[in-house]
Amino acid sequence: MKHTPLFELHQRLGARMVPFAGFAMPLHYGSIQAEHRAVREGVGVFDVSHMGEFWVSGPEAQDFLESVTTNRVARLRPGRAHYTMLPNAEGGVVDDAYLYHVEPGRYLLVVNAANVEKDFAHLGGRAEGWDVVLEDRSDATALLAVQGPRAAELLASLTDADLAAPKKNAVFRARVLGREALLARTGYTGEDGFEVFLAPEDAPAVFEALVEAGATPAGLGARDTLRLEMGYPLYGHELTDETNPRCTPYAWVVKEKEPPFLGQERMGASPCDERLVGLLLESGIPREGYPVYAGEEAVGRVTSGGLSPVLKRGIALAWVQAPYAEEGTELAVEIRGRRHPARVHPLPFIRR
């Protein structure tokens, strides 16, 4: 397994390490629920250096990215970022990603750790004939996520930047603890926060300084429960190479373009026989793969599920047959042979 630049620090902090996307990553440092609450109520810091970072530059960078992503790149001004997806020719999803327009003609694309090689090969294959330069800087980049209602206040004590000014999805250069960094007001928790891109050798000192300033170290366990409460997808669960994103709550990220992006016509022509929905359970804790029933008929399956630390209820994302996807529809999730009542719930599960 690969190690992030913070591996030894995680061990000193007593993290329980687990394999994830080829990396040894912290699952938690003590209690997933305590780390979850710290992010919802104060501030937490995550090591997400396992994520992939691709730089895209050159005279035709914007047009190239328009052709290989679903969101509208032309509207992304320098200093701004947006959520997007990488489509395939069949109208499915190669990956979901965040695109940062760092400087004019220079973009940073952050992709899922498990898909780095797949995504870079996909983009490289599509780049032939375009005047663009693709660089995979994943191993040369460390990434920390400082998340929570106190994130800006805490991070401000370590940086020369005015963190009160940047709006959500802003990206800008700054110095953190005297180190050069790229800051983005983005994240995967539903809370305010910043993602901090650093040189690998600078990450341990910055992580330690954040913890000393009051941030709670948080691991993959809390990252998963936080994103689930917000209804955010995880590639390989909600999204796959076969998923039509128009049939999900994230259809807003698919923009009609001319010329069309890769797979646009196939995506638009494919019917939504199933839809991705949120489920709120009356009892029980749902998990991936559990069947969903309408009466005696199996009508779907859970893609992600768990206990919401805020709601104290079981919540899930699930693919269900389209007639059962309407908000408020009464269904049931089978857990260990027993069917637990559930209803289709709007996303996110909690409002911040």
C-alpha cells in the first residue's frame, strides 16, 4: 500500500489505519461520531492526499475540458471552481471530479483516488489532436481538508490570506504557516471549509499546526457519514461507468453543449428506468447492497447507508425503480431478513 506524507503522523496520533484505494488511510482516531460532531459543530481536519490532481493547460485547455466534462467550463472564471463529471462514450460516468480554474488557461482537476490511473489514461486518450498539456501531479501534491463552521476562523490564524472575503468555490494562492499553498473554499462535508493543496514535505507541519490550533483530526469514517448526510455520491457506489447522471439528484451538473461533450447524445437518449433517491428509515441501519422493497416486490438496492449522527436514524442512498422514486413514497429496506419501513426523502438529509 502507498502512504500519504502524513502516514507517520497519523500513527503518532493513534489512528486506526485501513486500506483504501491503494493507500493506508486513517479510519478514525478514536470515535467516528465524535469526529463527525466536531466537523458539524466546530472544525475538523482530514488528510485527503490520496486524491488525484491533474493539471490541464495550453491554448485549447478550455475547449478540451468542455469536451470531456459535463459542466460548462466557459462559465468558470479564473479563481473559481465547480463540481463536474467525466463522461464516457456510452453516456456513463468515468468519474466525478472538481475542476479549479486556477489561472487563465490553467486548470486543476481533482479526481477520486481509486480512479487516478483510469482517469489519466481516459483524458490522455481524448487529448490527441488538442493543443493541451496534461500533467499528473498526484504524487507531488498533498491535500488537507479543513471543514466546519469554525474552519475559516481557525485557518486564518495560520495564513496570510483574508479568509472572510472568498466565497464558496473560490480558489486562490496563499501562504499557510509560511509555506506556499493553493486554497479552495470547497469540501465534501456540507460545511464551510477550505481544501489546502501543499507540497508533500510541508503537509505534516501544517496538519500538526491545525490540530494544535484546535482542529479535530478526522478520518475516512467521519468523511463517509458527513457526505452521506448531505447526499453526496461516492464513485463506485452511487456512480459507475454504467450510471446515467441524468437519473440522479446530481443531474444539474450535466449541461447541454454545442459541440456536445463525449456521450452527451447517449446520455440524453437513455431512459431513467431507475432513479437514485435518499431513504430515511424508521429503524435499523442500512448498508450497501441491501434490497429495497415496495410491498412484496423488490424494487431497488442500497448503494450507501449508515446511521446519521445528527438525525440518529438510518439513512441511505438507493437506486429504485422510477415509479417508486417520488418524495414521500413508503418503501422498506431488508436488514438481516427483516424489512424496516423507509420513505423516499429529499436530499440533503440535513440542512446546514
